[in-house]
Amino acid sequence: MMMDVNGPSVVVVRPPAVASAVASCWSTAAVRDREGNEARGFLNLKRLLGKPDQFRFVIEELAKSVPAGVAVAACDKGAWPLVGALVLQLGTPGVLVRPDPKEYFVS
């Protein structure tokens, strides 16, 4: 079964440049999910890593949405670079959540 997706629906009230930066991370490649279902189209925010100006801009805008005094968490290894940049911007703790327990180099 193949599902087609036209592209991301990004709704950002302010500023519109965030929407275009995020939309530039859209891919129309065919991929399979964990159950083996094939779909076309996904959002890969890691593409921002290759666009330093857009990456910096998105991090600065995300930082405005985080309340003071909270930690920022990422539950997907792909999100860890975004959270790392975000906690550097905020000067707040970051938490990296693993889907499976780490069984090596644990202290």
C-alpha cells in the first residue's frame, strides 16, 4: 500500500521564514515505516544541518517558545542535534531519551 502526501502543512503565525525553512526539509522519497508500510513524503528536519543560516534561525525561533527554567527533551536520535543547539541557545538542561536501554558504557 502506497500513501502519497503532497507536502507539509506548516502553520506559523510569526515569522513566515520558519515555515519556508521547515518546508525545505520535505522529501518525496518512498520510505517504509516500522510495520513495513510504504509511504511517500516525509519531513526530515536534519536537513537543516546543511543550511546553517536556516538552522540558526529555526533554533532562535524555537527558543522563544520554551518557558524559562525547563529542560528540553528529544526522544529520537534524529532530534538530538536540534535539542543540543536549542539547549545551547537557552542555557538550559537537555534530556536525551532512548527508545531502548543503553547496555554499553553505562556508569
